[in-house]
Amino acid sequence: MAYSKELWDECKRKCRLNNEDIDLAKRLGLNPRSLIKNIPSKSEPWKAPVKDWLREIEAKRGKKSAQKQKRKGQAAE
């Protein structure tokens, strides 16, 4: 489902993201509502800011895909 530009703009403003972060969220398949829901409140000091949370997800997915490629290469040998 495609989300409207207005929703992405609202998300960008509320989560304090830049265009690069918005593009990353779209590539990861996240929607603007999920980003807004993950804004940490003052009572949630353990939660990372949305910008950092996006980078963590990207790193985890990159690590998983690298492991998958490695396993694929070992199986082919």
C-alpha cells in the first residue's frame, strides 16, 4: 500500500528525520505510522530515537543477508 506524501511529511516532522532517513524507512518496508508509534517518550529512556532505530534495523538486515549469502556459497561448494 502506498502511503500519502502528507503522512510521510508528518512522520518526517514528528520523528525529526531527513529525506535520507525517509528513503531508508521506505526501503526497509516500514510505514509512517509505525515510525510515529516508535517515538520514545520521556518514560521510555531505553528506547532509541527513530533515526537510530532505523540504522539498527538496517544493520541487522545487512548482517542477516551477508550470513545467508555466506551459507549459499558454502552449500554450492
